Amino acid sequence: MVYVGDQQFAVPLASVANIIEYPVEQLHAISVGKNPLLNWNDQVYPYMSLATRLGVASPAPVNGKKVPVLLARTGTREVAMQVDGLGGTREVVIKPLGPQLAEIKGLGGATILGDGRVILILDVPGLWFREDTLRVGHQIQQPVAAAPAEKEHPTVMVVDDSLTVRKVTSKHLQKRGYEVMVAKDGIDAVEQLRERVPDLVDIEMPRMDGYELTSRVRSESGLKHVPIIMITSRAGAKHRQKAFDLGVDVYMSKPYQEEDLLKNIETLLARGHLQ
């Protein structure tokens, strides 16, 4: 496991040849240019910052310190990837990505930790295909050719404290023609909802604040009509009933099928148009 910014990712152990610590000042020097190279023990490695590659905000390393660098295998060569931290090794169950995500170079699968967090498994060779950038950021993403005076596509807000899950879910929904708003937690969602009201809210936070957000949305006169889908690792009847009591329209347990999520979204949106 590795950390990039405040996000956790998994890297297959078979892809890692070595882990070294490298001086920050030297990384600053080699990171300038189009094809940076890292020299270690008289061997030269193509170099990348994983935070830059993934588009994840990362704290600036402090001069005088050393940061972890993975020396990883990509077929017949080895490359150097800077990360922000190491999370140890663990055995995980690899979940395959659906066909809508399998085409993204750099993703090898996903796994669900015991606390419900979804962790993306990185495919090291795929990360070096730069024409397909895994850009993940906190922003409102909208389709290109929307008429300014007319709303053509329903808007879905995705709320998840995992930046990578927000990226994956947003990409899938956009491919189906939805406009997507993303929020990293309940507070962020409430702030955005004051400015713009979506057609549906999809909550995928493993922590209990998903209930708090539902309660907040249902208490606001301008928001209480918005359908809510809650996706969680908690499958127990107690948690399900609590969600319904607060006003959740659809409760889904992880792992789930993307097609089931899309069907639920379409059903709720169609129901809203009929009311």
C-alpha cells in the first residue's frame, strides 16, 4: 500500500523491485524537463511523481528530507515512482473493474478494505501511457456542448470521501450522458448544494456522516425533493432501516453492479419527472 496525498492506493508486490529513499533536493532537480531520469547505484530509471501522474494534491516535500521512491518493473525495464508514504503490505481480494473502466490505463482493479473504503489497485505499466491521464480532482465536471439556456442532461451529485471513487463513478456517469457534481464529504456537499441543486444525490461515504448529510438535505425545503441513493459497506437491516427513516430512496450495499446503480438512477429520475 502507498499514500499519494491523503489517498491510499495498492501496488502489486510483484511489480516492486525495490524501495529506496531519495533526497528531496535531487528530486526537484531531476523533475524538470519532459523525460526526467533518476540515477541510483549507477543505474538510470525513468522517473515520475505519482501525485502528478494521478492529479492528486500532495504536500510539498521539505528540503533536507528524503521521500520514498518505488523502483518498479514495467515489462523489460524498471522505473522510479515517487510516493508520499508507505502503508505496508497486506493480502487483498482483487475485484475486477467493469468494462467501462477497464479501458483506463493505469488501473488494474480495486479492493474493499474492512472499514468499507474502496482502494484502487494501480497497474504500473499502464501508468506510463501518458496519453491517458488519470486526472482526479475536486471540480464540477460538465459535458462540452451544453446549450447555455437549456438543461439537456440530468445532474447527479456524487459524494464520497475517497477521491479515487469520485473519479471512477463520475467517469462512468458522464459516459451515460449525466452531468456530474462531486463532493468530498458532507460539508462540501452542503456548500455546493447552496449554489446548485442536482437532480439526484449519490452518497458513497463509508462513514456515518452519510446519514447526517441525508438528514440535512431532507430538512432543507429547496432540497428535500431531491432523490438520494446511499451506497455503503453496511448491509445490516439496522443500517438500512435508519437510512430509509431519514429519507434515503435507494440503499445499496458494496460490492454492487454499476448497471444496478444506473437503473436505480434512471428509475428515480423518471419518478421525479412524473410527480
